[in-house]
Amino acid sequence: MASRASRSAPVDGFRLTFDRFGTPGAAPVVLLHGWPGTRHDYRRLVPLLVDADDADPEIDVDVIVPDLRGFGGSDKHAVSVSHFYSASAQAASVVGLIRELGLTGVVLAGYDVGSRVAQSVARMHADLVHALVLSPPLPGAGDRVLTVQAQSEFWYQAFHQLPLIDQLIDGNADAVRDYLRHFWAHWSGPDFALSEDDLDLLVSDYALPGAFCASIAWYRAGAGTIAQSLNELPPQRAIKIHAPTDVLWPSHDPLFPPHWADRLEHYFTDVRLHMADGAGHFTPLECPEHFARLVLSRARSSRGGG
């Protein structure tokens, strides 16, 4: 499915590269990727969305898939990470893109980093968001991130704070390949394996000088799960998300065990939990059909359908 990449207007000096599929003016869907990925994380999901009208003419979508700041084809500036790579800063670029394209009633979907950014958009600009479709991370983990088991998985977030990583990995294609391969293999479910061609595509982005460090600016800005969970406000003080939300929680994600879904109602006023049996962390690639059904259901309702 071909799409010529476009570039957004700058927000805080950052332009986003994005693909657009489907029918402009139809129900808008914005898909936000994770780490260590790019907008191409949605390569299996997008065809299921834009071809849905073949089976149901009432479903027509306008799908926008950007690279977030510091990823893929989007800008990577060596600036203050806390000001320009935080969740709120990433959300500002997504909001800028939504407004630039004139979108209203957006179905906003994301996993990993993209999930956090989508939640930030929904809190900061509730008027733009019709519904959310999210995979972990979600609020409610709290100090459970400090258990021995959790720390054995989240070690990389502390490692990403060290200047040493700039010397060991950034700009070194072999090191980037080995590092990314570890996470894609370890975080995936038993029935998914990233192909060598797809790994090559990721390495071509992440191994450019400065690109790996730009991708981990998210963690250096304090936006990762450990930092966010330890600073999580109690439910009575939290800013709740009111947009209707579907959470697709994978059963084989070593980072986010299913029992961490027990506090969703504390942070969302309208949330439905769906389990993705057999899937690991990369839900758009591991269970694209399930993900697509949730997105299409919300897209249909955004245009007054069933």
C-alpha cells in the first residue's frame, strides 16, 4: 500500500514525517508508534483499516501515521530533552498535526511511547479526541515497577540515562542491530518474529548518527514507565481521561503483566479492557486484526454509525 511521506509544519521547531492513507475527510484515525519502532509499526494494521470499506461501505477512514519527534523521518534536534521530548512535548506535535490537517473527532491509537502520547493528547485537548485505542503502558502500575521481576525487565530505562550509551551504540550499526534485536525478540509473543528485512529497515533509521540518542530522549526526559509510575498521582488527584477508551492488553508482554490492568477505572471514566491472547508487546504487528476491529468500531461511531 503506497503512500508518499509528507512533512508537517513545525511545532517547537520539530517537523513530523507522516503517511496518510484512505479517504481524506472520512473518519480520522491517528496511529502512534512505540520504541524501538517507527511509523512502519503499523504496516499490518493500516491495510485492515483502509480496506474495511470493501466489506462494509459505511466504514471509511482517513488514517494518519506519523513518526514521533526523534524517530524515523521526523526531526531530531539536540535540545533540552525535558522541554522538547517529554510526553507533553510529543503531544504538542501530534496536536499540531491534527489541527494542520483540519481533523475533528479523531480516533487516536497507540502502544508503548505512542500510548503515553495519546493519553497526554486526550488529557490536554479532550475536544480533539473522539476515542482512544491503547495498549500498555497505562496508568496504575504504581510502585509495582519496583518489584524484582519488573526491574529485571525495565533495566534499559536506567541504562538509557547514561552518557556511555552514546559511545557504545549511537551511530554504530552493528551495535544498534544487536540492541534492537534483543528487544524485538524478548518483548514479542511466541508466535511473532521480526523479519530480517524489517530489522534492516529499523537499523537504517536508528543507526544514523544521532538517531539512536534522539530515540531515547523520551526516557531521558523522564517520560518512561519507571519515572511516570513512581510519580503517578493517586486516583483522587489524577486528571482522568473521559474519552471512550478501549485497552488491548497483550497476555505475553514481559513488561506489563495482565494483572497491572486492575486500576484502569481509577484513571479512565469510560474504559473497556480487551485481552490479546498470545500477543506480546507489539500489538499492532502481533494482533493487527484485533487492534483494527477496535479502531474501526470507534471510527464508525465517530461518524454516527452503529
